[in-house]
Amino acid sequence: MAPFYADNWTIAKLIGKHPSRPFNPNMANTFFRAGMIEAWRRGIERILGACRAARAPEPGFRYESSGLWVDFPFPELFTAPPTQETTQETTQETARKRILLLLRSEPSITRRDLAKRLGLTPDGIKYQLDKMRAEGSIRHVGPTKAGRWEVLK
């Protein structure tokens, strides 16, 4: 198999069907044997599929002389912490939006994990979940420890 050279690479080829030719086959085989590569020719497909499943924006791809770049756009809710100037109402609204985003992308997430991921207290998460349940925005299906969340609104 001829070595792959980046000069022939385009974003259209990357996203479409294409042969997999690692630039460094020895390194690629090492990662494959270590279990860090599941299957050849599936990386981009898996990235795009995971974004769709999480209802997250798909990444942007760009090719420059320094290499291939994958830009993942993150919603402001995850990158911009609330400032001290925000009101309690706005902070709670932001917390709810952040909780809903996580519940959509990870329906089996626990309250403890929500608290850790969002930097809130477990009691704060419980309060928000209870309010959202009462409003009919969410519901929990299944047993307490093995159930999942459904976002209704």
C-alpha cells in the first residue's frame, strides 16, 4: 500500500467514502493492537454520528499546511460560566438549560454526575430536577438507579 500524503487530501474526501491509508502504519498498528482504534475507516463517521446522537453541532473540518484541524463548536452554556452580575433567576434558567442539554445527550446520567459536570451542589440539581418534573419538562423512566431521563419540552 502506498503511503498517504496529505497533499491529496480534501475535506470532501475526508467526509465521504475513502480508503484508509495511515501515514505511519507502524504507529497505527500499535494503537490498533492497544485497543485505541476500533476499526479502520470509521473515525470521521463515528465523530459525526456521535454529534448527531447528542444533538450537538457537527464539527468543522479544515486543512492547513500544518495539518488537519477538527473544530468542535461548544454551546455557550458549557464554556461561559455565569458572572456574579447575573440575577438568581437568570442563573437558574442557565442551570436548567445546561441540565437539559446533558439529559438529552446522556439520558442515564445521575444527579451526582450532573452536579460534578455543572459545578452545582447535589441539592441544587435535585431542586432543579424537581421543578422541571413539576413543570412537565422532564420525566424519569425506570428504576431510580438504572433508569433514564426523558426531555419532554
